[in-house]
Amino acid sequence: MAEPVTLLWGAPDLRDAIGVVQSCGVNTSQENAEARDEQGKVIELRSYSQSDELSIEALITSGKTPPKAGEKVTISAEKGNLAGDYLCTSSNVTQSNTDYQKVSITLQKKDSAAIVPASSPSAG
């Protein structure tokens, strides 16, 4: 007989940072370097940089301004593995006469890089 399966339900609570989350996609990726031999075959593959990206759709709550592209977004430590500072790389607000206002955003962080928002005086 198969072992019982426990399924996870729901989306993370990110109301403090974004709004009422409807969906949250988490993507991790690595940058890699390849070393090849004389015949062009890969003999070593080395991973050297990690990137974390969140794709979030949320309902906009009253009194909350959705983040704009170029802004820093902080997700608090009690949110576990999602915690940290991210750069908002895209933000799309949707308004409709038949639905609640929503925001779709993409947040990104790489390694332990400092997040410098576009509105910062030191940003180029």
C-alpha cells in the first residue's frame, strides 16, 4: 500500500510587503562556467552564482502602494526561505470594472548582492 501523502496548500502571506498573494512562483537558477578539452567536450562544469526570482500576483489592499520596477522590496525573516531584500524588476497593475485590482511583480536577488534601488542617489 502506498504511503499517505501530505500536500501543501496556499500561497505565502506577504501582505506587509506586497498585498494578498494569489500566486507565487519561485525560480532559482545558477550561472555556470564550462571547461572543455581539446575535442570540445565539457570536462568540468562549475556553478558560481545563484539567482532567486519570485513571480507574484497579489490583490492590492487599501492604503498599500504596489512596488514599482527599480524599487527595493523586503520580505521579513518570519517568511522563512523567501526572506530577504529583492529588486523589483517588473510591476504590472491591472484594474477592471469586474474584478479587484491586482499587481503582478517579479522580484530578484543574486548571491548576497546589495540591492540599490533606481531611486537611490548612488544609482547610476
